[in-house]
Amino acid sequence: MEKLFLCLFAFVLTQHCFMASLAMRITNSSIDESALLALKASLNLNADHVLSINWSSSFSFCNWIGVTCGIHHRRVRVLNLSDMGLSGTITPQLGNLSFLVELDLRNNSFHGQLPWDLLRLRRLKRVNLSCNGFSGEIPNGIGSLSMLQHLSFRYNNFSGSIPPSISNLSVLQTLDWNFNLITGSIPPEIGQLRRLKILRIAFNKLSGAIPSTISNMSSLEILSLPENSLSGMYLQTKDILKRKRK
Ligand SMILES: *[C@@H]1O[C@H](CO)[C@@H](O)[C@H](O)[C@H]1NC(C)=O
Ligand SMILES: *[C@@H]1O[C@H](CO)[C@@H](O)[C@H](O)[C@H]1NC(C)=O
Ligand SMILES: *[C@@H]1O[C@H](CO)[C@@H](O)[C@H](O)[C@H]1NC(C)=O
Ligand SMILES: *[C@@H]1O[C@H](CO)[C@@H](O)[C@H](O)[C@H]1NC(C)=O
Ligand SMILES: *[C@@H]1O[C@H](CO)[C@@H](O)[C@H](O)[C@H]1NC(C)=O
Ligand SMILES: *[C@@H]1O[C@H](CO)[C@@H](O)[C@H](O)[C@H]1NC(C)=O
Ligand SMILES: *[C@@H]1O[C@H](CO)[C@@H](O)[C@H](O)[C@H]1NC(C)=O
Ligand SMILES: *[C@@H]1O[C@H](CO)[C@@H](O)[C@H](O)[C@H]1NC(C)=O
Ligand SMILES: CC(=O)N[C@H]1CO[C@H](CO)[C@@H](O)[C@@H]1O
């Protein structure tokens, strides 16, 4: 009798846990759906745009165009809205896509500042915002996105200086910030990016001396710095790269 009671108790408990975890999953994936719908609402979409039609609550958001969910959890893993002719701003709710690994918004007409809320996306590995009209300063908090491998935002209007916290991005391989309005000098901390292969910060408003720490970036294959007001060891840097290629 006691045994039966125990079994029953265990059964009820498991059921309870199952229901609780189910409820949690539903709650969390609805956070993702509302984040995507908030983004949709901020875009200036024509009624015949593919997103107007496809991003409909009648279907699971995991099947929406440009959205890929994880296999084991119904949370957004990839958001790829590249080449979709979108214009509008990025809504703060996007920072609620806590399982986001890849964000690709390249070649659209997004504008305005990126919300700080995006710094909550600690799983991000690949971000491409190239060819848009984004503006605003690069936040120092960027150093907290410590899983970033590729960060491209060429052809935008980002301003401010390169935050020293960039040195925290220890697995970064690509940093492509060509054609923006970035000012200040290149922080010596950049030399700590030992995995960085591509560093493009040409066509900005950088000044000061190129830090000698660049010679410590042992993985560097491409270094693009022209059209700034930099001084110093550019020729030497070229030599370093040449030596590495041999
Ligand atoms: C939305 O787009 C996806 C990907 O192209 C497609 O598989 C799906 O059928 C579309 N859904 C609707 C309702 O059009
Ligand atoms: C996004 O889609 C474009 C076009 O299909 C593709 O070239 C690009 O690699 C995709 N980006 C990511 C991060 O998968
Ligand atoms: C950019 O997106 C537009 C659609 O909005 C497309 O026609 C064009 O080919 C894209 N450009 C590139 C370089 O992919
Ligand atoms: C999503 O993010 C926004 C802004 O960061 C926040 O105000 C909101 O409470 C979050 N949660 C949900 C469920 O949308
Ligand atoms: C980001 O997008 C630009 C513009 O389409 C492209 O040239 C670049 O290779 C992309 N970067 C990465 C790391 O995918
Ligand atoms: C940057 O801003 C200038 C001046 O407002 C504008 O002419 C230019 O088109 C913008 N560039 C991008 C890539 O949005
Ligand atoms: C560096 O990354 C760690 C996590 O790896 C984080 O806790 C810390 O706040 C980051 N520091 C800066 C300056 O961003
Ligand atoms: C390169 O790194 C080594 C080891 O961390 C350090 O001792 C040296 O000062 C660095 N060189 C430059 C130019 O930063
Ligand atoms: C990762 C994540 O967002 N987890 C949340 C899922 O929802 C539950 C209940 O609302 C939260 O407690 C978790 O933090």
C-alpha cells in the first residue's frame, strides 16, 4: 500500500514537472514570437511584401521565412532577413531572442540606433548588418558578446570609437567595419585578438598611430586600414602579413 502510494506520488510529481516544463517552453517561445511580431510592426511593409503575408500567427513562427529554430527547443536560432528590401528600425524586443546565434540583416534599409537590449544576446556567433543605414556609437558592452566569431557592419553610419572591451572577443575571426564614421585611435587592446583573421576598418575617421600590438595578432591574414588619418607602422604591418603568408 505504502509502495503504491509512493509510486502514485512519483507519477503525479513527474506529470507535474512535465507540465511545468511544457508551460515554460510555451512561455519562452511566445516571447520569441512577440519579439518577431514587434520587429514586423516597426518595418514599413507593403501589404504584398513577403513578410506581411508569411509572418502570420496562423503558422508557427519557426516556419516563417528567414527564421530558423533550434532542433530541441522551439526558440529562434537564426534570423536571416538579408536582401529583403526592408526599412525601419530594430526593436528592443529583439533582445528577447535569447537563443539567437546568427543575425543577418545585410543589404536592407534599416536605420537608427541599435537598441542596447541586443547586448543580452550572449549566444551570438555571427552578426552581419552590412549595407544598411544604421547609426549611433558602438557600445563598450560589445565585449560581453564573448562568443562572437564574425562581426560585419560595413557600409553603415556607425560612429564613436572602437571600444577597448573589444579585446574580450577572444574567438573573433572577422571584424569588418569598413565605410562607417568611426573616430578616435585604434586601442592597443586589439592586439589581444589572437584568433582574428580579417580586420577591415578602412574608410572611417580613425586617427593616431597604428598600435604596435597589431604585430601580436598571430592569425591575421587581411588587414585593411586605408582612408583614415592613421600614422605609424603601416608599411611594417604589411611586411608582417607578407612574412606570415610565406
Ligand atoms: C513562409 O515561407 C516559408 C519559407 O519560404 C515557407 O516554407 C512557408 O510555406 C511560407 N508560409 C506561408 C504561409 O506562406
Ligand atoms: C542569409 O541568407 C543569405 C541568402 O540566402 C546567405 O547568403 C547567407 O549566408 C545567410 N546568412 C547566414 C548567417 O546564414
Ligand atoms: C540587395 O537586395 C535587393 C533586394 O532588396 C536585391 O535586388 C539586390 O540584388 C541585393 N544586392 C546584393 C548585392 O545582394
Ligand atoms: C522583451 O523585451 C522588452 C524590451 O527589452 C521588454 O520590455 C519586455 O518585457 C520583454 N519581454 C517580453 C515577454 O516581451
Ligand atoms: C556580410 O555581408 C557583406 C555584404 O553582403 C558581405 O560582403 C560579407 O562577406 C558578409 N560578412 C560575413 C562575415 O559573412
Ligand atoms: C550616412 O549619412 C549620410 C548623411 O546623413 C547619408 O548621406 C549616407 O547615405 C548615409 N550612409 C549610409 C550607408 O546610410
Ligand atoms: C568579458 O567577457 C566576460 C564573459 O566571458 C564578461 O563576464 C565580462 O563582462 C566581459 N567584459 C567586458 C569588458 O565586456
Ligand atoms: C605581444 O605579446 C607578448 C606576450 O603576451 C607581450 O609580452 C608583448 O609585449 C606583446 N607585444 C606587443 C608589441 O604588444
Ligand atoms: C532562457 C529563458 O528565457 N528562460 C525563461 C523561460 O521562461 C521561464 C518562465 O517565464 C523563465 O523563468 C526563464 O528564465
